[in-house]
Amino acid sequence: MLGDAPLVPFIPLRNLTCWTSATRTKHRRKSSARCAQRLNHLQTLQPLHTVVVTSPSPAEGKTFSAVNLALAQSHLAENSVLLGDFDLRRPIVHNLFQIDRAPGLSDYLTGQCTFRRRCAASKDEPVRLARRHGPSKNPLELLNMKQAKALFESCRHLQLAIFDTPPLLFSADANLLATMADGTILVVKIGSTTYDNVTRAMQSLCENNVLGIVANGARASELYSKYTYYYSKTE
């Protein structure tokens, strides 16, 4: 499905804290790898090939979480992972990786290109990127097309496909995509996301398979001080 995707150099933005082969901060590496390991465990319990990553509100770190989870998962599984930008309202994954955004998802959904043409394969990381070609005027209309559902069905032949989507409480896009995916990951930000917004977001997902919640914004110094305290305790 993705074997002939064009190769592009992996050049993330300088201020992007990525889990990569070359630059891996200790905290980012451990947290992303831990999420990837738990996702791998869930795959042994249920069919899990397509995962939607969303958040209650904007600026809670869902895109960075999706990117780092895809990179960590691709290294952990030693296999290619598809990272798709399904945020039709504010696509930024192509900016983070500094690749061309065209042809993109809207071109595929409207029949202007094949799925392979809108994918890019990194030369340096075992991850495939499905790009978005700029914001769409009618995102829900595009997502309701039969091509969108067919895309999710075809991705079930992959080991794993991770899709970044818009916030739940600001559009119905993520709710619709969650019904097509095998599971959903909700991203929240410590000190920013309110309990009420988390509750509303979970309620909006209804019975869709919520795999778990990723909490962004925890300071590494606080986490490691707790780890040090725990492991230094003597019986």
C-alpha cells in the first residue's frame, strides 16, 4: 500500500521535541516509548490498526503527541507506521516535518490523486506521512465521503496508522473519525485542560473505543524526583 511512497529527508523543525533516531531527550523518549509499549499491549488484546489522536480543546499538544507516538511506535515495532494529518481545519504535520503539503488528503478524497501520491516516506525514520493540502472549506463534507471510510478500512492492513484530528469540542470532525477508527487517544494538558472539558470530550465520544488519556505538561524534574524517591526507599 505504501511501498512506493516517495522518500523525503527527515528534517523536523529545530524547536520540535521529537522522539527520533538522532535526537531523543531522556524524558520524551521514556514517555513516548511507554505509550507505544502500552499501545502494543492493547494490540494483543483487540484488533487495533487505526488510532485517532484528539483533544478537548486547541493547544493541548495532540499533534506533538501523535507525532512522537508514531515515531516511538515505528522504532519499537521495527516496522513502518503511518502518521496521517486528518486535521482538515488546521493541518500542521507537514510544517513540523518541513515537507510539501501537496498533493494532500483533500486531493485524495475528491479523487484527484491516489493514496500513495499523498504519502511521503522518511529516509531516516521508519514512518510514513499522510499530508494535508491546506485547510478545507467543508471538512465534514469531505469526511463523510465514502473515500474517507475506505481509507480507514484499507489502513487496517497496516501494522498501525495514527491520525491527528481536530479538537473534539470545537468541531464534529474528530467524533466522526473516531467512529471509523479502531480506537481513540485523548490528549489533555496539565494546568490547562479543565475537568469539565475532559468530561464533555469523553461524553462526546460516546461508546467509541477510548484507549486512554495522554497528559501533557508534566515537568520532567518533578517526575524524576518522584522516581528517585520511590527507587531509593528501603524496605
